Amino acid sequence: MEIVELPNGLGSKLRAVEELVVGEDWSGTRVERFGTTSTRFEHCRFERMRVKQFTAGGAGRFAEFVDCSFDRSHLSFSPAGRTRFVRCSFRRARLVDFRVNPVDLIDCDFTGADVRRSIFWGGLDDYKRRREPDLRVRNDIRGNDFSGATLVDTSFRRGVDLTLQRLPAGEDYALALDGDAALDRVRALVDTWDRENRREALGRVEIWRSDLDGGQEHLFVCRPKMKDPAGWPAIRRAING
């Protein structure tokens, strides 16, 4: 691995061109970009890093991180790439725009992590299925521990089995194993509200319905920003059933 300077004053990039990287420690590194195509990383430490654009995998190949640590790093992700994380630690990390697809995420630890504006995909979206028909349809998302994480504006889509994950609980989250039935209950609830609050809540229901497109049966909802915060506890109870 090496750090290179990008042209036109775009900053620096940590890149890997090797097929296999084992046991390297890049903790504390601050770069604009992290990039690799098909490298397999084993037992590497990427702790306390600051990366504004994290991209791993591409050119038809997967990058793999196995038993690696990203603890306390601040990472903003590019939606591009093909990445596989196995038994990786993201403890106390800040992860923004984690929307990588295709992605495998297996037995990873997010304890203390702050995860924002992210989507964990259980399968390819329609655009990628049309553009790359040879890609496998399903991602492997299982055994991950989000129970001690803070999730904000984050969802699970395209068939993620939420019974195979440990999720955060409490007043900021709602979970239903039958997402369609849960949203029917929310719809019945907000139909009794005044016009302004009903319109805002129905907009949220449509967003949550979109989370269920493409085979997502289980619904996980983070507390949304609402003009009337008093509406969320009732919505949460309706989702939880």
C-alpha cells in the first residue's frame, strides 16, 4: 500500500494494488480518498483514519476485508465498488453514506459507531441489475452487531434478514417483521391526525414503503425529523405492533 498525491490539487489517496495485504497498520492516516480494486486485506488496522471518499472494489472484481479494524475512523463512502467485510470491527467509528452495493457484511461489530445516511442492501437495485446483468442478485448480510450503534437516516433494503442482525432498540427506533402490516397500522393512525401533520406523516410512510421494495419483508425505522415530535412515539408503537 502507498499514499499518492492526486492531480490538480485534489489531495492524497491511500491505495493498494497488491492482491493480498496482511497485517499492515495505517492507523491515524488522513487522506481524501481510499481506493483499491481487488485486494484482499487480512488482519489490517485502519483505525482513527479520516477518509472523505472510501471506494473498494471495481472493474468487475471484489475487494475483501477480513478481520480488519476500522475502530474510531471517520469514513465517507462512495456508492461505487464491490466490497466484502468479514469479521471487521467498526467500533466507535463514524460512517457516512455507507450505500455500497454489491456488498457482503458478515459478523461485523458496530458497537459505539455513528452510522448516518446509509443503506444496507440485501440485493442489487434495479439500476445495477440492468446495467450489470451478470452480477449475482443477492448480497450476504448476516451476523452483524448494530445493537450498540447509533443509526440516523439509515435503512435496510432488498431482502436483508433483520433476524440475523443485532439491532439497536429504544425510543429512537422501531422494528416490524411484517413491514407492510406495520405501515398499514401507521396509515390508519395518521389518517386521524390534522391535515398538516397527516401530510407530513404520510410522506414518511411512502419513504418507508420504498424501503420494502424488492423483497424487503422486515422494516427498521430510525426516528425521523418531524415538525411535531410528539407524533413519533405513536408511530413507533404502531410499527412495533
